[in-house]
Amino acid sequence: MSKAVSQAVDALRQLIFSGSLSPGSDHLEGELAEQLKISRTPVREALLVLEGQGLVTLRPRKGARIRPVSTTDMAEIYDVLTELESLAAADAAHAKLSRARLWPLFDAIERMDKALARKDRESWALADDDFHSALVALGNNSRITMIAQMMSDQVRRARMVTLHMRPLPTRSNDDHRAVADAILAGDAETARTLHHAHRRAAKKMLITLLETHHLKCV
Amino acid sequence: MSKAVSQAVDALRQLIFSGSLSPGSDHLEGELAEQLKISRTPVREALLVLEGQGLVTLRPRKGARIRPVSTTDMAEIYDVLTELESLAAADAAHAKLSRARLWPLFDAIERMDKALARKDRESWALADDDFHSALVALGNNSRITMIAQMMSDQVRRARMVTLHMRPLPTRSNDDHRAVADAILAGDAETARTLHHAHRRAAKKMLITLLETHHLKCV
DNA sequence: GCATATATTAACGTATACATTAAGCGCTGT
DNA sequence: ACAGCGCTTAATGTATACGTTAATATATGC
């Protein structure tokens, strides 16, 4: 991927995640090219990449549609993340890593603690993302890393909606700590099981929130 | 993705899977365009898609490199498939599907039996693919379906090497039948566990074969 | 007045022309 | 002879021009 194209990808991702390009909206190649001050060619290539990442769908003469993530989409995504992150946790434990190597995990947990103390949901969400991506990285499977990143991107957008609906996730960090401890102890099966349960609970919470949200919106 | 581009994608995939474009080889956009009798633009777009699918890597001035799949790549891929297919098996069982809905599964098993009786490894491989993709489809998670397809594509290439090295996989079909029966019985945990074990065994076998193959080649 | 056919147009899809860049090669100077 | 500089060149990356197609609107016939 060339420089300008990856810049375009980044710019479009930014616009999508910031909500400037809202889910469900259509955007013509020409308009996007004009906005980004480049020609249609790199825009087309960027859109193809984003389509591959599941962020947009390309439809002839309708432009690029920013893909809305439905409740069933979220369920699918969480199921994938549940399995793959749990494997990563098991693999990380199996690797018998030093405490130093696990620093990103414990650091994220600490930041979540602090954010919770300040009732700062945004900071908590960022640290939570960091925990999960650090966990996946420790699993040392590049395909899982890539897939998890794609899926997390889509989750992130839905969380914008739910972040302020839910109670402060104070108990969630107990889960994180337990998983990290199991990994440090080299107990693969415990790490896997705990993380699996953690993700399943998170899924259930999110789905419930989204459903009540949809009820309010309709 | 437009018609010509998807034709180009299909054509290139064909060339890759048939071995005409051998792993590790480099190919300039211009050459490929000439071969396919189209201009560079759709070729570029097709290559971007294939890069997203992990089949090629694009490097400026070196052309598109057909990605070789190393032993560690195969290990990564099998780990992903193991987790996601096992979840699909569990979900399929949970859905309490009728025997009619499970026909693709049992049909694939039957075809594998026949192929084994004829010692026809190619037919067996095709039916095995069918079994696994049918299983994933029954899981009813579009993301898992997509990921599994991508990963299977890469497995398929490596199997060309190993297909004639291994003993006829006569016992493998017992696994398949047990998984299918568990799904039919609606026993999710059994289906999951059995399939998980099946895939882990397959991974171990494949890795061993690839390693001895590399030894012979070096 | 409605339906159908046709014309217009706007957006996409493809080709091509042009700019950019990096790799290889040769030249020159020490 | 060797090192460093610059030129050539070939391939990519970007822009633009052109062909294609589908949607919309209008006109005509029933």
C-alpha cells in the first residue's frame, strides 16, 4: 500500500471513528476525493482496503456506505474475539513469560483502576482496549492479532453508544487481574477459561444494552 | 468490487492455487496486466484485495510476491481454524438442526469414505474441504465463515505438498462422523471438544510432515 | 391520467498518460 | 583500483480522460 493510499485509509478511518461519516451514510468517490484533496484513484484503493476490513461496503452508483454494526453483528464479533483472545491468553501463559513482558497487561489494569476511581469512562475504555490488544499480542499469533484488530475496530464504534449507558464496570477489572495472574503463573487452562468467561459476560452486557437502546430509539 | 476486478482476482487465485505463480515469486503489475489482457488499474485493485486476503505481499518496485506459507504460518492458521471451527460446531449443535440441514456434512463424510476406498487422495481432500466449510456455514456466523475461508485458502496450498506424503487418513473420518453425530444430537460441548481434538491432531500431523519435508529439501 | 419507453446524466470502471522514485550502472576523481 | 556521485531507466503511484451503465425524469401513446 502506497503512502497516499495509507494516508487516505487513515483519514477515512478517522472520519468514520469520529462519527463524521456516520454509520449507514453513503459517500461518492468524487466527494471523498475532493475532501481529501486527492484524485479518485487512491480513494478507490483506500475504499477497497476498508471494504476488506469490513468498515464500508461499496455499491456501484451509491458510493461507499459506512457499514452500520447491528446487534447481530456485535454478537458475531464478540464470539470471534472470545475464542481467539482466549487462545491468546492460553498461549501467553504457556510461554511462561516474565513479569516484565507482561507489563503492558498490568499497566493497562492499573490505568483502568485509576480511570474507574475518577469515573472517567473514556480513559477506562482506552485502557480496556490496550489490555485486550496487549493480551492478543502476547499470544504471538500474527493472524489472531490482525483479526482481533479488525474486530475491535468495529466494536469501538458501537461502544460510543453504550459507554454512558452502562454502570461503571468495576468488577470487570477483577477479571482482567485474574487473567493476567494466571498468565504470569503459567496456568494456561485457567487463563483461557477465565478470559472466555470474561468475554462472554461482556458480550451479554453489550447485547442487552444495545437492545434496550434500540427499543428507546424506535 | 467490479466485474473485471473480481475476474482478475479469480484468475490470479487460480494461477496461485494451480502453482503457475509459485510461492515466493515476484510479478510486476505490468506483466500480470498483459497476461490477463487488461490494464494495470484493475490488476492493482485485484492485488490489493489479494493482499488483504494474505495471498500476496506488495512491495514497491519488486512487484507482487506470492506469499510462501511457512511452517509457523501453518501453525498459526491451524490454531485459528481450530478455535473458530470448534465454536461453529458448538453453535450448530446448539441450533438443534434437522438431519436435512446437516446433509452437506454427512454427504461430505460419505464422499470421503468413497474416496478413501479408492485411495483417491485428491477427491478426499476436496470432500474434506467441503466438510469443514459446511461445518463453518452451519455455525451461522458470517465473520467466522469469511475468516475460515481465507485461512483454508492458505492451507490448501500447503496441502499440495503434503497430500502424498501422509498415510491415507482413514481414522480422520471417524472424527468427522462423531462431530456430525454430536451436532445432530444437539450436544454442543461434545461437538466442540471432538472437533477441537480433531483439528489439533490434524495440525500436529501437518506440522510433522512439513518439517520432514523441509529436511528433505534442504 | 397512467404506464412505458427513451433520453439525459451522473457516477463508476478502465485505460492511459504523466510524475515520482529508487535501483542499477557507469563515470570520474582521487 | 576503488569509492562516491549522478544519470539512466524501469516500475510504481497518481491524475485524468474516456467509455459504460444504471437511475431518473420526461415525453408520448394508450
